[in-house]
Amino acid sequence: MHVPTLIARKREGEELSTDEIRQLIEAYTADEVPDYQMSAFAMAVFFRGMTAVETAALTRAMMTSGDCFSHRAGHPPVVDKHSTGGVGDKVSLILAPLVACAGCWVPMVSGRGLGITGGTLDKLESIPGFKVRVSLAQAAAQLDRLGVVMMGQTERFCPADKKLYALRDVTGTVPSIPLITASIMSKKLAESLDRLVLDVKYGSGAFMRTKKEAETLAAGMVAVGREMNVEVTTLLHPMSEPTGRTVGNALEVIEALDCLNGQGPPDLRQLVLDLSAAIAGVPRTELEQMLDDGTARRKFDELVAAQGGRPEDLGKLAEIHRAPVIREVLAPASGVVGRVDAGMIGQASVQLGAGRARAIDGVDFAVGIDQLLKSGESVHFGQPLCRIHARTAVDFDMAEAMVERAIRLNE
Ligand code: URA
């Protein structure tokens, strides 16, 4: 395999063979192909796309770049959910323990922040001590005991996605249907699932801008799942406005805890219930009850304890991650909120430090936006539109200007 030739052929729109794609992914995983060549390849795929056969080959190569789950005989239904990425989307933090309470196993393998969208792993790591690096043996034992594990890719589990995901985040190559399909489906298929629900987002805060693009992405992921005998359901949701009222790592965990306590914003609760109902195999009313009576919250606490955190810290996250500058953005006039642009809010959050500019960067757990008004809500002149949590006053000013552009008030 001559990698420059492969890159050039993809740049010219040629179809690569299954074998070529497998060799490329194997070599990249083994550090024999450097990041600069893989970035060029990803950019060529971004512009030229891939056929269904190439996408399936990429997915399979990425899935088999490491080990897969092998569940013990007689296991309960193994299920999961994955979102194609949104702003303020903290659904996984609630859904995974909730669906485990319904008697399913949820071996949830997630990602870090990608582009303007937040990542479940970064959010979980805002809980002091929480370890997302879990071996397959530990994950299997935890599934048996608790029914849920939340972890990231490792050098042994989907290592190709671990590397490529981080590279795409910082090379402008995220919003590509074949790359998203292979990234998501390689992780989910390596979990050896019975049922999967995909939350396919579209709009300014998603990688797919239009519903039509989201439908194409959804159809491609369903086709890959069918080939591997996994029942895949897709739900399409607009991501024109952030989910809930918070954006940012620790801030989103705090809002997820509200929902796990039977409270929190209605749009978040509804999304959690819609997606959970598609895989849990129990009536929606039972899921609602498990949110309201503390069952799901207790499971989340057990999950936190099992993965190195202390449940007693959960109520103190706002203090543990207190940003130096916390200030309100005030309404310039009275009116009704007509739009809260998710893309712009996501960008503001990334620039505050909640996301990455380089693959080696960490994220700032404390920064972000909360108390965000939703469209349809009324506000009077001088009342808060939201609060910004910033590291510095300069960062606050930058984010404030973006938030003011993101929120449209109709008088
Ligand atoms: N989620 C993933 O895991 N990968 C993507 O490429 C996008 C969203």
C-alpha cells in the first residue's frame, strides 16, 4: 500500500477497495501512517464522499481495529443509544442508567467533544475521580453487576476511532456522512448490541444542516447495522436550539442530575423518554416513574461509584467547578424569544474553553452557559437571557457578544 497514492485516488473521487481501506486503517492504528496523511485522507473523504460499500468497509475496519464485547450466555437485552452530536445534548448521562433500571445492559461507548458539540466523556470526567478508561474485562464485570458502563475508546477497544475522532475534531473533517457513520457504527457494533437507537440531529447546532442530509445519514447507519444483524431505530430531531438550558461540561452534568431527580427542562426529559422508550422494552410510563421516584438517580450514583467517583460530590459540582467570572447577559429589550441559535451558542461554549482547538488540549469543565431562555419564553428589558461562566472577563465579553447574536427577540 502506497498511502500518498491512496490519498490522491480518493481526492480524485475513485472508489477504494475493501482491502485498501482495511490496510489503511490497520496501518494507521499501528502508528505506521502519520496523522498528517490521515488528515489529508479524511479531507479527501470529506469532499469526495464514499460509496455504501466503502463506508461499510471503513466501519468494519474500524470496529475490528480492536477487541469487541462478547457477552456471557443468557445475558439480558444489550442496548444503546448514540447521538450524531448536538449542543447541550446531555441525554446519554440520563438514558444509560435509566435503561439499565429497565433490566437491559447498556455498554455505552461514547466520545469526547467534537467540533461545536459536547462529548459525554468530557462531561463525565467533570465528576472528580470518574474514569472513562475501562478495560473490556472490567466493563463486562460491571455490566453483570450494575447493567451499565460508560466508557471511551481505548488502545484495545476501537483504537482506530479513538485516533481518527480526535484528529477529525481539529482538522475540519467532522461533518462527513461516511466518517460519522463509520465512527458511530464501529463503536456501537463493537458493543455487540441487540438493539440500538440513533438520535440523528439536524440544524445549526448539528453536523447535518438539513433534515434531508440527516435522513441520508440515518439510512446509511441503518443499512450498516442491518448488515451486522443489529436492530437499529433512528429518530430525527432538530438541533436548531440547544437541548435544555445548559451548555458546558459540569453545567450539563448538573442539569442531567436535575432530570435524574425527576425535574429539569421538559425538552430534555421528553428526548430522554423518546429515545429510552425505543430500546428499553418497557412502557414509557414505567420509565417516567423511574425518573420521578429516584430509581434512575440511584443507578447513576452506583455507576459513578463503580467508575471511581464519589456520589456525594455530585451535589457539589457547581462549587467544585466554579468559573472565576459568572455573569448574566441581559435582554436589550422586552419581547418573546424567537430563536436561540444552537450553532452560535455551541461556538461560544467552545471558545470559552469547553471544547478543544488542538487534539492535545484538555477542556475546561467549569465554563459554559446556563439558565438559557428557550424560544417562546417572554423576557423584560434588563432581565437575564442566560448566564455565562467564563475563565476571564475578556472571555465573558467574547461569549456575551456571540450570545447576543444567537438570541433573537421578537417584540
Ligand atoms: N459521534 C461519534 O461518535 N462520531 C462522530 O463522528 C459524530 C458523532
